[in-house]
Amino acid sequence: MAQFRAEKAGFARDAQRRMEGKFDSETAAKVLRWIRMLPPPSNLTGPCVDSVIKIPQDIQTVSSDAFADYLIDGLAFGYITVCLDPSRLHTLQQNTWRVSDRPVFETARQRERIGLFLEFLSAFGVRGTSQFQTDQLYEKTGVAQVVTSLCQLGLEAEKKPGYSGPAKFWS
């Protein structure tokens, strides 16, 4: 969708440049490595797992566009959700988490997946001020905020009893 927008001008262009300047390619790569290191529930299969497997295990740096491209379909968010809260595994059986071969439906599902993940962030304890908005990822206008949200999620996850992800990854 972002490719159909006109170039920003004036104040909007300046604001966009400031946002792009906040993006840290190494921190973004660290977030992607953390996602890859999360141990999935043993019976998790399907498009969410396939989405995460596309992320290189040893990624050290990533552009904001590439970072967004790994996450934009929302499937990696389903993976993160069930890795951190296996009791939500049944939710991945809903149509929202199935990939549609019809572009119109898939676009709506991608946005819905992102929205469901934002609800999960709130339920998990990530403050609203640390969260991103769907359009910030989907339109690639606030990718730095997506990185911030996922870093905060990692910090919150490490504090939870029963966390089985990489220990002291965010410390």
C-alpha cells in the first residue's frame, strides 16, 4: 500500500526523515534474532512458523524496509504470541491466521493480525506508549516504533515466570 502514496513534502517529509533517523538497524536485527530464538510450542505448524523461518538466524543488521517486510503480513506476530503464551495456540486456528489466496481478503487479514498482536501486547503488559499503530508497520511510516514495541515485549517476557526464551537477551 505504501508504494501507492505520493511523496511526502514539507513538514510531513521532515517528520518522516526524523522517524527514519530513529531506526537502529542493529537493534532491529536483534529483535529478529530474538524472534527466531523463541522456542515454539511442540505442535505449532503452518504459516506462522514458515514466516519466522524466513528470518535469517544470524542476522546482524537490517534495513527498515526489510524489517517491516518480515513482519508486515502479521504471521510472525502469531508465532510470537503463542511462543510467549502457549494457551493461545487455539487462536491460530481462526481464519485470520490462514493465508488467503485472494489479495483483498489477505490484505484485510494482515491488518487484523497486526491488530490482534497489539491487543496481545496490552494484555502482556506492554504500555500503550511503547506500542505501535497498525499503519506504522503496514505503511512503513514508523518502523522504529515497531522495533521499540518488540524490545519492550522482550523485556516484559523475561520478567514473566515460565519464560522459556533466550535468558538475559535484553539485559
